[in-house]
Amino acid sequence: MSRFVPLFAAVSLATLSAACAPTIGSNGFQAIDAKPQDIVAGTDTKETVLARLGSPSTTSTFEPDQVWYYISQTTEKYTYNRPTISSRTVTEVTFEPNGDTVTGVRTLGLADGEQIAMNRTETPTRGRALTVLEQLLGNVGRGQLPRTEDDTPGQRRPD
């Protein structure tokens, strides 16, 4: 019995230390052979950028042919906690307005982001607000009952 105590303690410590290790997740653009920072302004074109980095994560809303974005993010999650973002990289590749040559490459990190507070107020809609009772009994008395068996909609005539 006494020789199982150290073995049990070692297994318990290994289990506890493994539970403290974070689960790391990588999302978005993954640089394999070339990095976005290797793009040189003035010499590279859209074709060379596509050959090195592949298609962009997203493009600009207003100038989709001029600005490409390559976005990647790394998160860490401990056992039962929410995941936290440990690093984020957004690389912006800008092209000439009417050409294919790269005019600039800018890399933004997690520190460059800004927290935006959402406004939780609702826009009022026109019309009358109905109570629950008005919603439940709103159609009572509006319809017309069928007068005869021939006027009953959706039923077949007996043959």
C-alpha cells in the first residue's frame, strides 16, 4: 500500500499540471512559406501577392480592388474560462488605384485595435403597441362564419 502512494501522487500532479495548460487556437490567415511582411512596395504586383500569400481574408468595402487584408488571430482558453485573444495580426496590402503594383504594406497588431461600445437602445417603430390581451383576441369577430355547407372553404363536395 505504501508504494502506491508516491505513484498516486505523481499521477495526481501530472493531471493537475495538464489541467492548467491552455488550449491554443489559431484562426484566420496562416503564413506557411512567405510572410505578409515580405511584400515589397513598388516591386510586387497582385499576381505575386496571390502567388506568395494566396487569396486575402477580406477586401476593402469601398475599394475592393485596391486594399486587401490578411487577418490572423491566436486565442488561449483555460479549462472552463472564456477564450482570450493573445495575439492578432492584420496586414493591409494597398495597390495603385488603376494598376496592379503594391503601394504600401501595413501591419497592425492587437494594441492597434479599439474597443467599440455598442448602443443597446432600440429604434421606435410607428404604429400602436398592442397589449397581450389585444394580440390574443384581436381577430375575434372579424371573420364571417360560413352560411351553408357549400360555402365552407377547403372542403370537398360529397359525391
